[in-house]
Amino acid sequence: MTLARLAARHGVATAHSPSEGVTVPVPDATVVAVLAALGVDAASPEAVAAALDAAERADRERLLPPTLVLHREEDGSGGTVRPPLDLPPGTRLRVTTEDGETVDGGDWSGLPLGVHAVGAEAPDGRAATGTLIVSPARVPGPGRRGYGLLVQLYSLLSTRSWGMGDLGDLRELATWAGRTHGAGFVQVNPLHAGVPGAPSDPSPYRPSSRRFPDPVHLRIEEIPEYALVGPERREELDRILAEAAELRERVLGKGALIDRDAVWEVKRRALELVLGAVEPGPGRRADFHDFLAERGSALEDHATYQALAERHGHHWRSWPEELRTPRAAESAVRADPALAARVDFHCRLAWLTDRQLADAAAAAREAGMEVGIVHDLAVGVHPEGSDTWAQQEAFAAGMSVGAPPDAFNSRGQDWGLPPWRPDALAAAGYAPYRGLLRELLRHAGALRIDHVMGLFRLWWVPEGREPTEGTYVRYDAEAMLAVLVLEAHRAGALVIGEDLGTVEPGVREELARRGVFGTSVLWFERDWAGTGRPLPAGEWRAECVATATTHDLPSTAARLSGEHVGLRHRLGLLAGDLERERAADAAETAEWLGLFERTGLLPEGPGDEEAEIRAVHRFLLATPARMVGVWLPDAVGDRRPQNLPGTWDEYPNWRLPLAGPDGQPLTLEQLAASPRAHALLRELGARTEGREPSDRAGDARTAPPGARPV
């Protein structure tokens, strides 16, 4: 029981409930390992007793917790401080705001929004400092209802792409979707910096850094200095362009998979040539220097990691001892001009990428999009990446994030992502988390948070143990949400939480109270507490993004045809008999199609795939959901999932280009010319505006010459 008390004090669960009425104890060895990762020795009964005694003594002597939260209510007044203060009589309080103003005393009702420093002095001489987060009550909401596109950017190639979709393609997609079809947003996969070196991990959800974008997404020709390359280097640049064209042709014309490493190799050489041959003008140079000053040491650390990884590989724990921490590496950079030049190069890449992200966001707004670009925050980072090197004290060593066993995976999951230490976040006033959100929200109309339940708790798996031997570790959700709401408020951005799967009671309600939208996927929306039948449209929640599918699920065409069952069978992923699985899947699909027919959403009747897909989206529009998301492959009948969980080499996850029903890749230009896509998006645009669908300017009949219709 003493171990359980110690674990509880540090937010470490000693049991979990995979389903209602079922409780599974956590092995003591797991609890001991997790406590060790939090800096608590629980290796013996004596150590446990000593740690518990020390914690209780620290509680008695502590004047302030590391971080306090104050929510600003809708009327501008201050709410209750959490955790509540219990100070000795006569204790003096002083708050120093972000702007440097001081407020003496405990009346904090007039404090401005922000992250402030608070100090306390007790009559007995004790003193303490902490962080006070003053946050709005809720995240901003959308002004009006709308629909948008969900796309994995790498998969959307245009005739100008260098082998994978880029930020120029994102700008074009947003402009076309907004102006032609009245779309209100485009949601993309995480654009975080990938782990350097080859072969790299193609998953955008296991990045090197979540704070900085990956320059592999740059449209090289749109860098201003590109056009200024002189004739003495133009021949070399033309050879690189020819290689880029070959990469594009391999994917679009020869059936090759998207090869991020090959794309980056070509782009890196082009960037080195352009930046080495042309000096930016005075205005551009001033803009770059402002960018460096705004990003500060965080960017310097990231660029230093990138430069060191080029020399020593990305496994920073195997680097020479003097390079294993950012501050120690500073002297190495100063003493090595070549290394310093590479650090500068990577800083410039971050700047160029940031500016193209800004261009895409501006284009979305100019196209009339209510929300604009929705960026995606992955749940974690690679254990040997830039973030873990730069912020070592914030991550729990020897731990990995995953998921406990459930009805979908009896073995649980280990995602290979080191978790943040909740105690380190609190001690730092949530600075790493605040910095991350601020960067991602710079050019975002909304931010999607993958596995948003991680703001409350995460399943930690000790290194060398099975996922079944993990346990939940709790975070201060009050503080995590306060920071999220504050940063979203400052950016004027919405927040969307991916809350699919196992969600503990009360989490969705608390997220909704803070204005965080959820994610509702058609096939999962059933009356689970009653009949188990499809949930009628009127009973869906309003504060969500409603969609037919996601990047981890079958496309709608594959779902309606049952092809996804055959794919899983071929890869050995089906738990049961193939024919039984097919029959159950067909019955489920028929149930939904029957609902669409009865409610007048499928007047054509079943059997026409395009009509059925339109009916799916008519149903989504019939729900009260404030945002409706269209998985872009659904607009053209693509049958392949972008990611098939549970596979690695068996399936080309994260490497497939957008394709039509025949599996032939489609360019962005062909997408814009597609009568099938036009019919679906025209109807969605019209219905979200409250009118009947009709032809409008800019439809498939005005497509560029030579574009192949779908």
C-alpha cells in the first residue's frame, strides 16, 4: 500500500480498467520503473518509505506549487485559482506580469491573460516562486458552419512537385477548394521536421521535432533567390531539376512509391546551390534576422542538432560526450566554421519553410476560407530526434508512449515515443509545451491534436517490457488545457481533438467545456448504450469535425465495397474467419445504406458507388456538426488507406500518392478537373451555404487542357 500511495502522489496508476467493471492491476515492477523515470527511487521498501516521507515533508514546507492556473471567465472576471492556495496568515504575494508590471496582494481578478511569475514570502522567512497561467475560459469557435478537405500533403503531387506534395501544392489546393467549391478549411498531416538521415521513418507522426517544420515541404522554385541564380550555376541547377522531374515521373507515371529520402536529397542539393550562389537582399536579410531573434535558442538548438546529425548520425546518445547537450555543443560550433555554416544553413531552411507556410495560410484566407489551414500536432517525437536532444530534462528516459490492450488490439501498443515528464513541465511553467503550441499556431486557422486524451493521461511502457506491462501516468489537465486555450486565443485559432478510441469518463465533457472540438467518424457513431444501431444524424454532437474516415482507416470506397476486409486478410491481420468477417462488414454497410435510403439521402438507391459516397456526406451534413471533413481520396474514389495500423514492411504506409479507383496516381490538376470530385464538392459547398447544388464557375468543364478526368 505504501508503493500505491507514493505512485498516486506522482500520478502513476497501479491499476487500470480496460472495460466497465474490469480492473487490471499494474505489475509492481512497472510502477517502480515509471517512478524511477520521474526521479523517484522506489526500488526497495525502505526507498519507498523514504520517498513518501520526503514528498509529504515537501508538501508541508511548500508555499506555492510550480504552476497555478486562473481561468478568465466570459465576462472578463477571474475564476478560481487551481490548485487552491493555502498560505500561512501574513504571507505576501506579488505577481510580475509578462509585460513587467507588478501586482501586490492576492486579488488577481484584474490580471491580464498570459503567463506570469508569482512570488510568495511567508512571515517565517520562507519564500517561493512559481508560474501563474491566466487563460480564457474557452477556445474560439468557428463563425459559421463549414466543410473542408482532409489530406496527407505528401500524397498530393502536382505537375510541379518534386516527387511528393509540397507547400506550393497546399497553397493551390486551398485556393481552388475555397474559391471554386466554398470549402472552409484544409486539414493536413503533421508537417514536423523528420528525423535526418536515410532511410528515414516515413511516418509524419514520429518526427524529430514537433516545433519546427520540415524543409522537404518547400517549393524550391518559389524561393525568391531561386530566380537570381546566375548562368554559371544554372546548368547545375537544371541537372537537379531534371532529377526532380524524374522523381515525379516515377511516382505519377511508373507506379513508384513516394520516396521522401530521395526527394530531400535532390532538394537539399538545390537549396545548397541557391543559398550558396545568391545573397538575399537587405529586406530579406532583415526579415531573416527578425526570424532568428523571434525563434531564439530553440531554433539555434534545432539547427545545431541538424548540423551535428549530418556528421555523426541522428542517434545523439552515441555522439562524442561534448556534443550530447545543446549548451556543451555551443563551443564546438563556435570553434568550427564549417559546422557553424551548416547551423546557419538549417536556420535559413526553417525561415524559408515558415514563410511558405505563411503564404499558404494567406492564400486560404484570400480564397474565403473561414478557418483556413488546419495543422496537426503529433502525439510525440522520435527518441533520438532534435526535441529529445534539446529538451532532455523534459522527457522521461527509458519510457515509451503507447496504448493498453483493448478490444481492437489484445497485445496493446508501443508507439516508440518518449513521453514528457509531467513534473518537469510543471517546474518549467509548461514552457516546452507553450513554445511548441505557439510555433504550430503561427500560421494555423486551427490545430488538430492527435490523441488529445494525452493531455489528461498517457500509457507509459518501460523499455524492454511489453505494452501489456505499462501503466497510465496522469498529467495536470487543468494546466495543459489552460496553456492550450491561451495560445489558441492568442492565435485566433480553433482546436480539434482526435478523441477516437478509449476515452476515460469526463474527458470529452471537459474538452467540450473548454471549446475543444472532438472528432466523429461515421462508422463508429452508433447507439452503443442502447440498440447498437447507427446513431441518427440529429443525435450527433455539434462541437466536432464529422468525417467518414481518417488516414488510419479504409477509404469510403474501400469500406462500401468491402475491399478493406480482403486487404487485411491478405496481410494476415484478420482475427476471425474471412467469410464471417466479410458477412459482418457487408451487414454493417447495408445497415448504414438502409438508413440513408430511409431518410431520403440516397434517392438513387444502393449500387452506385459515387452516389453512395455522396449520400455518406449528405448524412454528415445532416448532423449538427459545426465542421464536416472530406477525406480527399474519397472525392476521387481512391481505395487504399494511407496507413494500415499493425503493419510495417507488409504495406507501404505513408508512401502512396492520391489515386483514382483504378489505382492510377492523380495530380492536383487532374483532381481539379475531375467530374467526380466536382460533383461531390459542389454539393457540399452548396448545402453548407443553405442552397441547392448547381453548376458554378470554375467547375470541371474549365479544367486546364490535357487534364485527365476521373
